Amino acid sequence: RAARGADISGRLAELEVVAARAERDSIVGTARRHEQERDRTRAVGLVKQLQARKDAVTELVNRCRREIATPPRLAVPDVTRLGEVPIQAAALTAYLTRLEQVARAMDAVEDAYSEPLRTRASLRYRIEQAEQTSRTNSRASSPTVAAGLAEARSAVEATPCDIALARAR
């Protein structure tokens, strides 16, 4: 029957099904191991990247606290508090989720602390533009213009700088 193309039944068919299932399980297991290794490598890379970024963000926070009178009050996330990168698949998935949350928190801290510094730089630029415009219009020698520019410059150049006051000047 087998020579004529009929289905083989009996013990041989059962062995063929078991072999096919074992082969499929082996392929799936290998794929999962590769995926887990890739996720672990990604997690290790993210940890290194976030640790390096923490130093830069900490410097930004310190600079903002030195230069701005009312800086934001946020903490810089510490990725080392998450512990070592886990080996188990479920724990690794949860760890990657927490790393993404740390990255988002790092973005929020960086944005919050860089905004007052950008505002101060923008105000400095606007004062320079106003000085240039006053020279172009021959108004730089006017006592009113000179006093206004001096007051605005002193508000922006003060350390720590009160952004609300500097913006009002």
C-alpha cells in the first residue's frame, strides 16, 4: 500500500507525527531563545545608554538650578535602581517595559529643565536684536531706549535669573 501511495498507518504513522511535533517544538524553541537573546542584548544596550544619558541630564539639572531662580522640581531617574537585566523571558519583558518608562521620564526631566534655559537664551537673543534695531534706527543714544535695554539685559543676565521678571522686562 505504501508503494502505491497510500497512507501509512500504524506505528510508523504515530512515529511520524511525534517526529514532526518534536521538530516543530525545536524550531519554536530556537526562535524563542533567539528572540530572548535579542531582547536581553537590547536591554543591556538600553541600560548603558540610559546610564550615560543620566550624567548629561544631571549636568543639565545642575546648570538649570544654578542659573534659574525657580527651576522645575523633578528628579533624574536612576536606571540602576531596576537591578540587573533578568534572564527569564517574562521578567525580561517587564524589565524592558520599565526601561522604556525610565527613558520617557528622562525625556520629561530633560524637557522640563532645558525649557527655562532655552527661554533665557531666547530673551538674550531678543535683547540683542532690539539693540541692533535701535542702532539701525539711530535710537541707541536715546536715554529711554538705553535704560530699557539696560534693565532688560540686567534682568536676563542676573544669576539666578527670574524668567518671569526677565520676560516682563
